[in-house]
Amino acid sequence: MSDTTDIVEQRTSEVGRHVGAAAEGLHDFARDLREEVGRGNVFSAAADEVAQRGDTLAAYLRGCTAARLLSDVDRLARRAPLTVAAAGFVAGFAASRSFKMRPASGS
């Protein structure tokens, strides 16, 4: 494998772990909400649904190869180009904010 492929797979797996941790937090939040408010609460049901989708995404990312990721993104871009463009915009904006918040080196 190339260095780029290794880096993509490492970062993808890392993101998968973060998404999994966030999903676990949502599961905990939904459970706490059910305990406080009771079953049938629309907010706990929504939190559970988002957490389930997060679990699915985390599992996909942790087990994904660079080739599969590229193929899946390509397929999505062909099916829903505006979605991919919007996701790219959001990711770029988040990255720019992240870089802006870093302290300048060499000061």
C-alpha cells in the first residue's frame, strides 16, 4: 500500500472511533432521557435513532478501505451531487475554522 492509502485508512478508522464514541454518548443521553421523562418520549426516540445511525457509520468507517471509500463517495457523488457539494462546503468551513483557531507558530 502507498503512504497516502495508509494515511486515509488510519484517519478513516480514527474518525470511525470518534463517531462511535459520539453515538455511545447519544445512547446514554437517550437512556437518561427515558429514565427521567418516561418511555415513548419523542426526543429519546430521536436520539436513539441518531445513535443507531452513528453506530452504523462508525462500523463502516472503522472497517473501510481507501478503495471502498473512494468508490462509495464516487457513487454518492453521481447519485446526489448537491449533497456531496454541501458536505464538501461544510467540511471545508470546519477545517478553515479549525486552522483559524490554532495558535500561530514562530511568534
